[in-house]
Amino acid sequence: MTTFVTRRLLDLCLVLFGVSVLIFMMLRLIPGDAVAIMLGANTDITPERIEALRRQLGLHLPIHEQYLVWLTNVLQGDLGRSIWTGRPVADEILGRLPVTLQLAGMALTTAIVVSFPLGILAARTRGTRADGFVRVASIVGLTLPPFWVGVLMLYFFSLHLPMWPSIGYVPFGEDPLGNLARMALPVIAVSLPMIAALTRILRSSLLDVLALDYIRTGRAKGLAARSIFYKHALRNALIPVVTVIGVQAGHLLSGVIVIEQVFAIPGLGRLVIGAVNERNYPLAQGVILVATVVFVFINLLVDLAYAWIDPRVEYA
């Protein structure tokens, strides 16, 4: 297991290095003069002020030197300072990260809790009305964009349940019930496609495993159907499901960005969109880098889950 984890960590370091290059370069390829956008329609703009700001941001250096300076600071734990507020980027991110993690964590938990019973039900009742209903519902769920579901829910609740607090955010420590009430709609909007995807893959994986020879042998030996299903079939059917959970958890970060805009939730999504629009390079780079690290960490957990479910993966 130690060799397996070490190999994965080395792979992830290479991935993070490549992503850091992409993050740095892509932000600078956005059309428009970053310094001019930062200064805005200020009548006091002079060439001297523009040059001073370029030097302050390090934009006067060649692009490769800019990257090396930024990467060196990041490796030392310094993500820079926000151009607009002057606060450390790390503080700006830490102020918003708990909100995004709560939304993503609640959506992922909801998707797992709902999809597993549905997938098991569909597999155990194959060919029945219950199976057909679950399959149709999962197809519908896959076709609904989260932002569109969020807009529809906002429209419905504003008309029929205006007393429901559907926009904004309240910290859990200040008002637990208010926090959960405001998070309910965005969590539903984000988790619906995940529920549909996990339900379909769990049903399909279970049906494949239940058709294998060792399952028929267990039945022939008189093992209880419940034992065969939950002890033998379900665990072997989990590897593709874990794969989808890992992928969906990564996609949550992009889905949450849009949902935070729809429901006015002050998370990383709104922070990075504002930073990109304002060409706030240090803040945008920091947020995207942190989101990438979270995604890479999730993939590491998925790899470790593979090894736990099927030890043969360690030697692959």
C-alpha cells in the first residue's frame, strides 16, 4: 500500500505542476489590457501610473519570470495579495471556502444517500414498474442542467412559498435552521444530475455482477439471497460507482460556481468570477489553484478507495 500511495502522490505532483502552468498562462490570454481594466475609467490615468501598476504586479517581467516568481511564492505558502482589497489571497479564500465546501459536501452526501437505495431497488426489481420508473427518472435527471433547475425552483418558491428563505447565506453557527433552509434548494439543484448518474451506474454494475458465475455458484450452494446480494455482489459492483463519485465530486466544483451565482451564495464561485472579470490575477490564480488541489485530493481518495475495495488494484 505504501508503494501504491507514493506512486499516486508523485503522479499528483506532476499533475499539479502542469495545472499551475495552465492556470498562469490562461488567465494572461484573456483579451484586454489587465492594467487598463484594473484602473477603470479613471481620468487620472497616466502612463506613469500604468507603468507603476505593471511593476507592482510584476507584469513588466518576461512571462516565464512572472511564472517562476509566482510558483516560488506559492511553494512558500504565499498566494499573493488581492489587488482590490490588499488582503492576502489565502485569507480571501479561507473566508469563502467553508461555504463552497458545505454546499458541495451536502450535495455529494445527498446524491449518495438517495442514489444507492434507488440503484439497489432498480437492480433487485429488474423489469418491473419500479425499475422502469427509476430508469426514466434517472434519464430525466441527467438532462436537467443544475442552473436551470435552480432558476425554476426560485420561480416556484417566490410565487407559492415566498416565506421560504431561498436566496443568500447565513453561517451555520449563527442560525443552523436558517443555514439549512437556504442551502436546501441549491443542494437539490446540484445533486439531481449526480443522483441520476449514480443510480444508473449502480444498477448497471449490480446487474453485471449478479450475472457472473460465482454468484450462480453461491446460489447453487444455498446461500441466502440477501447475503449474496449485499455481501458479495454489492461490494464488487462498487468500483465503477466509486469512479463516478470521484468524477462527479470534481465536477461539483464547476457546478457549484454557477449555482452560487443563481442563489447569491458568497462562496468561491462568486469570488473567482469577480476576480476574472476584474483581472485580479493573484486572487483568480489562488482560487483556481485551491479548487484544483481539492479536485486532485478527491481523486487520490478515489484511488485509495479502489485499493480498499479490491486489493488487486495496488499491483496494477
